[in-house]
Amino acid sequence: MKNNTHYWVLFNVKKQTIFGKIISKKMEKSKRILLLPLKLVFICLLYSFPIIAQTEFFNSKIKFSESQLDKFYSSFSMDSSQVYFNANDYYVHCYDKKTGVLNWSYRLESKTNTAPIAYRNNLIVSKYSSEYGDKCLQLNTKTGDTIQTLVIQSINTKPIFKENVMYCTGIDGGIGGAVIAYDLKKNNIIWEKFIAHGVDRQPYFLKDKIIANAEEDNWFELDYNGKMLDTTCEYKTNLFVEDIKCVQNYVHRTHDNKGISQTFLQEYFEDYENLKVSSNNNYTFLLGYSKLMILKDNLEIGKEINIDEIVTLPEKAINDYREILKIDDTTIWFFYKNLVVVYDYINYQTLKTIDLSPWRPHQVILDGNNLWLISENDGELIGLTID
């Protein structure tokens, strides 16, 4: 808040909204005295939730060159003991989470916003191969040694694992974009289904089936043996993926397995194509450029929240990156315009905010009481303790 202005406020308790107006400090002294209590009310309302401090406990200190940071691509992931950092210097670096010690580094000849995939003692990364494509490597997480080169060129979405089998979408040089079951022990494809450009849409991995995208907003179901589950539908679609005829049309899927249509999203979000969507057992959360929507069962809107009205934005709030970090039974943690916001979605109130604007995060992960991020200022991987 600037020192040369005062504010008057009206707080609507029922609707939980605040209305304000800026008034020049050059007003008469008596008017300023009358406005003082209101200014105090505004401050109390504005700071009814704490702004949490952070302590930096880790910094990768790689010192990237200007040319390396000019085209900024970077990402990271972690497991219970280590952090894997795809850095702007074309290496993946592995750090001990507790001590911060660099355990090993491996040159990838490329950099990417797609994070390394950690599973048990394996780390799957993408390495530049030629102008025609990359290759996927399986590394040992303890040593950084190469275990094997996979026979697929890329993994395009977040996979799941069942013992030694990885289910994912990726590029197979033989057929192109596909949903794939891959045996890591035998290093071969068990089965695959051609889905063309659907390869870049995150599948839904349910207990007994996979729901994958077959281009645009068309989704189909198959089991974990690669068998199509719906082949006798009355309505058949005409897709580039010719052998997938029975599909359901929606953009996202809710916690209670309802499809969210493009028409619905266009009505409520200007940026519906770039939403962050996540669910727990009872609600689905849609995070847009300036709005958080909470859906109950059967697509009922539980709450629409203008985020700018529930937080105080930092002065340097320009950051298009946003992410849902965590959802539990009563709260949602999300990153928005350089703030981590902790919001009670049962009582509709902000509990606390964490200002990360000094680092301008490129990616953020919440890990217990720690926040890990990549700073767009200098490309470094940073670890912060939430005080």
C-alpha cells in the first residue's frame, strides 16, 4: 500500500466482499480523522490471514550464462530422498534433499520443461539424439549410470507404474503418438494404441481402466491389457484415428466421472484452454487466470472465486505460471501470480499466503513444509522452508 493514499471500505459480511475507493491525502484534516477508523478496518480485513516468511535452505548455485538463460527451459521432480533438476546447462543434476549435496550429474544435450520421471531406483529422462527426435534413457537414481535406452522416443504425459510396467502416452517411431504399456524389465512395448495428437493430453488412469484422448476433445476407454471397452456405441465419430469410433466428448473429467464440456468452460472462463484442473474424492477444482471454481457432484458449482479479491498481490505479480499444489479435506494450496495461496474451500476464506515474487518461479513443488522452485531470475533450483 502506498503512503500517499488512504482507503475507505465497505465490508459485506453476507457476501464476504470488500469495496474500496482511493482518496487523496490532500483532503481536509477533519475528514482524514473520520476516515482513520475505516482505514484500520481495511487493514484488519486485508491482513486477516498471515503472510508467511520463507527461509532459503538450498540453492543449486550453478551460475548459468546469459546465453543458457536466453531460451529458458527447465524442470524438476523428486522422490523421497533426492531432487532431479533438468537445468538450463543441458544437464540433469541429482541432489540429496536433506543435505543439499550434489550426488551426480548427467549431460542430456538438451533442456526441457518436462520433468524427469522417478520410479523406485529408476529415473527416465529425455536426451537429444538428432534433429529427427530425442531418445528416452533409464538411469540409475543412485549413481546416474545408464541402465538402458528405451525403444520409444518420448514420454509426453505423466505415467503410472504397475510393478515393472509403465503406462503412458509417448512417441513410438514406428506409429507416432500412442498410449503405451511398456515393460521396463524387458525393455519393450507390451501393447500400444495409436492416438495421434492425443499423445499430449494427460490420460485418466483409473483402477480398472484407462481413459485416453483420441485428438481434440474425444476420449475413449481401454483396459490395462489394451482392449477397447466400448466398441458397440450407437453414435460413431469420424476421427483421424480411424479405428477409434466410440468416444465421449468433453474437455476435462470431474471427481464423480462427469465430463466438463467446452460450452460450460467457455461460459465461465476466458482462458478455458489453459486451466489447471485437479480433484479429490468430493470436489473438482478449476484454476484459471483470475478465477478458482469449485465443482460439487453432477457439475454443480459450489463456489466461483475471483482470486484477486481474496489475496493481496505482491508488487511484482506478473507471472503467467499457475499450479494446483495440494488438496486435502478442507484446503487447497495453489500458486498464482507469484503467491502460494492456502485457501479453506469449506469456509471460503484465505488462511495464508506465501510471497515468492523475489524468485519469479518457473515451477513450484510443495514437499511437506518445504517449497522447491526454479527461479526465472537466474535459473537456479531453490529450496525454501515455510516458517
